Amino acid sequence: QVQLVESGGGLVQPGGSLRLSCAASRNIFSISTMAWYRQAPGKQRELVASITSGGTTNYAASVKGRVTISRDNAKNTVYLQMNSLKPEDTAIYSCNTRIGINVYWGQGTQVTVSS
């Protein structure tokens, strides 16, 4: 079992920045890919970014150049640094991992971009 706990969401003005954190209950980064997803009201959940156990990153086209995913193995934490935020980035952001056949999700953190 793995618990994932997100934090760092909030209200930010357009053009602002936020850093989201996802803390895992145990060290899983060496064996699994970590990912951030988001879901806006009335829209399907979409992948924002992912980082493999080897450190390879992947980004959605809509956030590339504005978002950076990283991890701190010592803290069992994955981060999502988001810059130049836009109103369309407003969503609930959740972290995710898959270990074997099991998929784990955090509870999500709300990001609202509005003036």
C-alpha cells in the first residue's frame, strides 16, 4: 500500500506561480513512475507531467515550458513547479503512481488561477 498526499494548491493570479508537492508514504520512486494529473470542471482528467524511476520526464503540450516535475528521493516527494499560470490551468491536481497492477491516487489539491 502507498499513500499519496498532495499540497501546495491555492488561488493565484494569472502569470503567477505555484509549487505542488506529493508526498509518498514510502520510497517508491526507484520502482515506479510518478505522475501529475488534473481535472477541470466538466472536463476529462488529463496527464500534466510524469517522471520515471530513471528520471525521464514527460509533459503535456499545454504546459510544456511552464511546468517542471521533479522529485526528492530522500523526502519521498514529487514536485510540480508551475509558472506563468493561466486561467485554463484551474483544476484539481492529483498525483498518481502504479505499482504492478495497483494504481494509487492522492486526494487532490485545488489550483485556481483568477484575477
